[in-house]
Amino acid sequence: MTVAAVREFNRFYTATIGVLEEGLLRTEYTLTEARVIFELAQRDDTEVVTLRSTLGLDAGYLSRILARFEAAGLAARQRSAADGRRQVVRLTDAGRAAYATLDSRSAGEIAALLDRLPHPDRERLGHAMSTIRSLLSPVEATVTLRALRPGDLGWVVARHGAVYDAEYGWGFAFEALVAGIVADYGRQHDEATESAWIAEVGGAPAGCVFCVRHDDTTAKLRLLLVEPWARGRGVGGRLVDECVRFARDAGYARMTLWTNDILEAARHIYASRGFECVSRAPHSDFGAGLIAETWTKEL
């Protein structure tokens, strides 16, 4: 990714959504003014200092915008009842009418833009936008877990193959192993005793884990993956915790898993959740010098 590529995308996107026009959405308001109106519409009263911080605007610039809004009858400012040193601002009825116009036209234009895309492409667009947001504003990104949907099994195989080859050089041998596990799960899993989850960060797929039956009393944690860009947000821990919770609720007495000693981040998660390494053995299934480990946890 280069600076030129980001700038080119910015030019494309601003032209596509029409923010370069003199008046946004065929109104008299600039993009910044419309954004101020939107923020003010989210609550009855807003402290000016909070508004300035939220939008990252220069104090003088924001003050001039609010003065224009007051002159046009769109907003009213007054001293805060809680702190007389601060100002609060609210939209008038005319201001809320302006917001309703902007909101309706914006929704209509985005709907028209999406109508040109088939549903799978809308999903791709949503994931791409979520990825951009989570990368550029990681603090705001929300981690959520959901059940599998059609298409997720292929994603699990593809991302395991790509990530583990890029980081460890495990190649097709490992991807084939994952494909077999996923195929078995997709063909014949028991929903009462087996499950799987996709983690999303800001709406974009960021990881996965599977809980499958080993025997009547033992569940097996399999295919834990966290995307490189999503690490450091607690995704792996959330996935393991959910897997353990499900196994316990399903009536298993213990959980087991198989891993490799070079997967230090995953091993740290397992140890922090009470798993213990009970056996180690060298192998060369995906490359030389690997040490396989079996970990267990009593539920």
C-alpha cells in the first residue's frame, strides 16, 4: 500500500458519494456543516467542547459555523446549567427539519448506490469498509462472535492456508489438513455437541474456532485462527472462552486440543485459560523441526 494509492482511493470515493458538490445532497450546506447538523441531531443538548472534540474541528471554525446556524434559525446556544464556563448547543425545529432532509437524501443516495450491486458484492463491500475502519480506528472496532453462515467454511480453509503459509511456510499440506477437518464438520456435525464461531472486528471476519466431539466426555478445540491485522484485540481469548463455555454447557467433562510449540500466542491463550500441556512429540508434517503438543483442561 502506498500514499499514492490511498490518495487515489480518496479521490474516487469522494467523487462517487458526491461530497465535492457545492451544496451537499442538493442543499445549501457544506459537508462539514452537514456533519455538525448530524452530530447535533443525535441528542437534545451538546456541549460545544464535546462537539469540537468529536469532529476534530478548529474552535474558531466551529464557532463560525454555529454562528451561521444561529443566524439562520437552525441552532441555539446557551450556557451550560452544570458548568457556566461551557456552552451547549441544540437544534431548533428548523434545524431538525434540515437534518431530516439531509438524512433522507443521504439514505436514498446510498440505497441507490447499493442497488447496483448484487447481494454478495454488498457483503464484500461491507467487509472491506469494516476492515478499513478497524485498521485506521482500532480502538473503535467492536469484537463480536457469531455462528457460521454459508461461505464461512471456505473462508476458514483459505485463511488458514494463507496465514500459516505466510508466517510459517506450512504450504498445501497444512491447508489440506484444515480442509479435511472443515469438510467433516460441514458434512456431519451434531449441533447439540459441536459448534463453530466466526469472530468479527468492526464487522469484518477476523478469526474462528471449532468445538468438536472427541468422545462422550471429551470435546476438542480445533482451528483457532486470528487474522494478523486483528491481533492484540482479545479476539483469540474471546474465541477460546466461547468454545470452553459451549463444551461445558454441552456436558463434556474435559477439553483437549492439538497445537505446535512455535504457536506462542495461541499457547499463551491456552495456558491463561487453564489448559495444560500433557504431551509433546516431534513431527515433520508441515516442515522440519516441529514439536506437536496436546493440551487438556478439566471442565
